[in-house]
Amino acid sequence: MIALTGATKRYNGTTVLDDVTVEFGDEGITSLIGPNGAGKSTLFGLVGRLIQPDGGSITVDGVDVASASSKDLARTIAVLRQDNTIASRLTVQDLVEFGRFPHSHGRLNQADRVKIDEAIAYLELEELRGRFLDELSGGQRQRAFIAMVVAQDTKYVLLDEPLNNLDLRHMTEMMKLIRRMADELEKKVVVVLHDINFAATYSDRIVAMREGRIVADAACDDIMRPHVLREVYSTEVDVRVIDGKPIALYYS
């Protein structure tokens, strides 16, 4: 279980995460939604120990993130940020191998190579494994990063806006892939999404944030209600049921 208790973060006197208490890990996919600046990426940064909290505590399976060893933390939780800075002249193979670093520390053994091959096959990247990242389309590159996460072989996976810069077809394919990861590989996935309809379609639970606080936390159908989404986004949102699924319609 990933547990935040009273987690708080401030920058230059401005509170960006305000006394947040929440747990993740019971459901296959939990989507974090909310407007820009709501604190979603900051929450991820605290869990992955990429930034330090100014208050509260964060634990993963009962171990305080602040005192956990880097190796143990990286074997338990994988965090894929939207601003990946890995060199574009790496090949797909090179990138996926990075996922095994917490296990191999750069000295790959046969077990590591099996995990790498399995991850590349799972993401259907066999024909691209020798290609450089800057030679790939946006959708292919994002699949390569997900393959790295799969190779890391962690219980928990945190994905920060994995649909960013993808077209509609590749957004759909990516969400289907994330759903498969949760169902087939038994990953506990927490994903930041801007598109609330994708969140409602593929998630088990939605946590909605605004101004550094959690304003709603429930099953998808309970979040996909006009009064709830109005509170989250400060705009009118109509919700229609199409083929049995709630769909949000919003206009400027």
C-alpha cells in the first residue's frame, strides 16, 4: 500500500500540496485528475522521493520513503514522469535495460535479460529494439518507456500523463495497454490523466485534486457527475450515458 499522511509541500511560501492523506494500491488502476496546478505531479514526486515533503509522511508497504534504501524503493515502485530526460540517442534495447538497474546495477545476468526480452515482447517492440528513440513516433517512444517500467518489475507503477502528445488512436492504445498491465501483470497503477473520459473508461477509481487538496475520491461512476466535476474544474460539465458508460461533455 502507498500511504500519504498529512503530506504537504510548499515552494517559496506557496502551498502546492496541502495536508493530503490518501492510500493507493487496492485497485488495479487509480486515475488522478484535476486542473493544472492541482498538485498531482507533486504527489508523484513525493512518493518517488524525487522531491522532499515539508510535512507529513509517505510510506510504501509500511516503509517510510524518507528512510527506505534507494535499491529497495526502486524494486517496489516505478515512477515514469512526463518530462523524461533520457538521451534520445539511446536505442529501445538500451532504454529497457535501464529498467533492470535496481536489480543488476549495470551488470546484467540471464534473469535480467529474460525480463528485458519479456518487456520488449509485451510492448510489441521486437522490430524496434535496435532503433534510436529519436527515430520513433511519439506512440512508439511512449511504449518504449512503458517497456522500461515493465522490465523494472515493480508492484506499483506511477505514470505521470502518459497520454501527453499522443493522438487519439495512440491515447486509446496506451490506455488499453495500461489496463492490460493491471489485469495481466497484476500491477497497481496510479496514473495522472487530463482526459476525464479516458479516466472513467479505463480506471477502477478516480481521485480528483484541486489547489493541492483531494476534493473527491470514489469509483468512476460516482466521480462522473456534473456537480462533482464542476467542483473539480470550476466549469459546467454535462454527463451523458452512452452505451452504458458516463461521458463528460464540456464547453468553453
